[in-house]
Amino acid sequence: MKTLKFTTIALAALLAVGTANAQKTFAQVAEEAKADLVAAEQELADLRETIANEKIPLSNELTRLESQVLEFRKERDEMKSTRDSSDLRLDDLRKKVKLRSDENIYLRNTMGAYVKQFSTRIHAAELQDYKEIADTAEHLAENETASDSEKFTAQLAVIKASLGRIRNVMGGTTIQGDALGKNGLQVSGTFVLAGPFAYFGDGGENIGFAEGDHTNIGFPLVVSRGVPEPVVATISSLTANGEGFLPVDPTEGDALKIALVSESLIEHIKKGGIVMVPLLGMFFVAILLSVLKFFEIKSVKSPKAGTLQRILDSLNSGNKQQALEAANSVDGPFGDLLVAGVEHADQDKELLEEVLYERLLAAQPKLERFIAFIALTAAASPLLGLLGTVTGMIDTFKAITVFGTGDPATLSDGISVALITTEYGLIVAIPCLLCQALLSRIAKGKLGEMEQASVAFVNGLNGKK
């Protein structure tokens, strides 16, 4: 094929030359073509030799480059695999970092909650030792500019102190501090803490159980009221020597609290204040009058059966003296009524009725005497109780203005006056109201009997119809 190609080229060249040298002979043209053909064949041979000489190095170079490409591809695959593995490890690390971050937040919140409750769970006597580190941890937890390291350090300090406190309290420990003794005065002494129990003694008269007080004052209360003398002596020895028997209250202070709030009737009444004086005074007078009035009304005797008829028979038969003796035999308002009727029996009916009605009206005030005071007591007692309530609430608000709401004992006096006066206002009003209703009913019954006797007397006389 290559030979044919060169032959074609040579013929084309000859045709071109022939066209250009139309004047040359065919022999000259053939010679020139033959020479060109030989030169072309020589050039072709040289070219083939050159190609043959360069083919092997090029083949070797191609083989080397292909090997290098394979190595590069292998290296690329290894790097890709390494990158994928790194991505997986990076994802695992990210998950671990997020997990540790969540644990960190959980621990920080848990420790923060524990620190907040620490001050309220320990005994008030211990606040004097632990309050500073607890307040520091709480303030750092709320400080947005503080680092997590500072917050954790402060919270760990509280937890370490808490663990140390637990070891001390489990075995029993003593603390020097202040408490509120008698009359609310601050006194210094020794606390003995053993488990949930706390005792205080100052070597004087302030000896007893130490009750927690987490108010702003922060000092525990020394409770000795209601505590038996042997127990007080044991606590005195315990706080003075740091060892001895531990008085144990199995109710964990409930018995002492009940003893503190228990009071006699006189103490309860005294808490009501000055309003209780008129309130109880009116009550005792009203009850005394009710008793006396009951017996007074019950002492008004009605005429015996047949007495009225005997009087009428005597009058109708003209024996006025006998009727008058029979009327005088009846005591009380009924006797006065019958005597007046006998004395005016010979008068006109209208006049007789007026006389009897006058006697009836004269008897009514005596029967209803003092009942109005009992009714007044029943009505005024709730108002006095309300007055004590208002006074007590005013005292309570004054105490809140001066001392705040931190100390319940400071507010208890005003609240006691407010509630006790209301209580006794109702206690006085209810029995007085019942007595007034009962006495009024009995008195009206007696008046009704007198009125019935008057009508029967007038209607029983002959010639009075």
C-alpha cells in the first residue's frame, strides 16, 4: 500500500512537471521521475529505519508510563480509603464530643441543683460554716461571664464539703456557733450534731434541741419548752463535754413542735389580746343572766286546773270575797291578773278587758327582762371578733413592714389576735343566740297563757257576753 501511494504521488508529480515543462521530452520526464522514485524509496527506507530504531524506546517509555499510572491510581485509591477512614473516625469523634458535651451539661445542671438545695438540707447550725462556699458556687452558676472550669471548681468544692460533712455527722460532731435563745436573743455556744439530731448548750439557761431556721437570720432556735429536766441535763452534759448519751426524739422534732404549739385555755385566750376582755365579760354576764332568767320564767306558775272555774263560779253566784280569796291563792303575774279581774268583775266588759290587758302588758316587761341584753351579746360578739381580726391584721402588717416575712414567729402574734378573736366571737354568739331564742319562746308561751286566761275569765262571767 505504501509503494502504491508513492507511485501515485510520483505520477502526480510527473503530470505536474509535465504540465509545467510541456517543452520537456517524455524520456527526460521518465528519468526525473525514476530518480525521484528512487529518492522517495530511499527516504521511505530511512524513515522506516528511524521508526524501527525509535519504536522500542517509545514502547519502553509507554510501558513505564503505564506502570506509573497504575501506581498513581493505586496511591489515589489508598488515599481515598484513608480519607474515608478519617471521615469515619471524625464522625465518631464528633459523636463522642457531643456525648461528652451533653454529659457536661447534665453534670453541671445536676451539681447546680444540688448546690442550691445544699443550704436548705443541712442543719441551720452548719450554715455558719458552709454558707460562704455555697453562696460562691450559686453566684458563679448564675454568672454568664464565668467559665465552665470556674463553675465546676466551685461546685466540686461544695460537693467535697458535703461529703466531709456527711462523714462528720454520721459519727457525730461539735460546732461552735450562735443560736436564738430565750426571748429571741442571740447567744453563743456549742452545737452537737449526730445524724438528724442537733443539740445546743451555752453552759447557762439556753440548753435544748436546736431547731433549724433557714430564714434570713440563719440562726437555729433553742427549743427547751416541753423538754423534761433529765433530758435538758443530758444535753447540757453532752454539749459541755462533747460526749455522752444522746436524747433521741423518734418523731424527728414533731413531738417538740406539737409541744411548742400546745397551750392551755388561758394562754389561748391571752393571745386574743384586749378584745377578749369585753368579749368574755359579755359572754359570762349573758350566760349568767340566761340561767337566772330561765329559772325566773319557769317560776311563773300557771293556775291549777279548776282554779279559774272556781273563781268564775264564785263570781257568778255573787260571792266576790270567795272569788278574791281564790285569786289571791295564785302567785305571780297570773295571781295579779285574776285579782284584777275579780276586783273589776262588776265593771263593763270593755273596761274589764282593758284592765286585764293592762295587767298583761305589766307582766310582759318582767318576763322579757334581760333577754334583750342576751340578744345584744349574740349580735355584738361577731363584731367584736371582727374588730380583733382587723387589729391583729394591722399588727401583722406592721410587723411585716419592720421585720419582713422571713420570721414566722414575728407574725404569729398578730395572726393569733386576728383568728382567736374571730373564733371566740362565734363561740360567744352561738350559745347566746340559742339562749335568747329559748328564753323568748318560753316568755311568749307564758304571755300566751295569761292572754288565754284573760279571755276565758271575761267569757266565763255571766252577763259579759
